[in-house]
Amino acid sequence: IDFTHVAALTYAYSYNTTNTAPSGNGDYETLDNTASITIGGSFSPLSANTTYYIFIKAKNNDGLSSTWVSTSGKTLQDLNPPTQATSLSVTN
């Protein structure tokens, strides 16, 4: 077996709130097999108290892709109010 043709060379990923896998080019981002995805860092902006569905698939050296696999997670509501504004001025 020539493992250069079966090993994942890149990954495609996408996220949404509708639990629908990407259907066309441009509906997802790609990264190489040495990168990692940081939730919140790569996926932004995220809304509070919202369920997100994350899809990922592998692509080999021949350009063949696996099927999309998915998982979901729900963001938390921000319970910390913003700090009070200070040093404000109004001018005409």
C-alpha cells in the first residue's frame, strides 16, 4: 500500500447553527494535517446560548475526501455584565 495516497493531507471544516453539512466549494475552510482548530479562536464570532454544529472531513494527496463527520456544542450565556463606562464626554 502506498500510504501517500491514503493519508490525510488536508482537512476541511465548517460550522453553523443549522446542522447542515457544507454542500459546495467555498462553504468551508481548509487546513493542513499539522494544524489544530481552536474553538472560539478559529470560530468567531460566536453567539451566546447557541448550539453550533462543527463538520470536518479529510482529503488525501489524490484529492479524494472522506464524508463529513460532525459534532455539536452549545455556547454559554455571558453572565458577566460589561464594566461601567468612565471618562465620557459629549460635545456639539
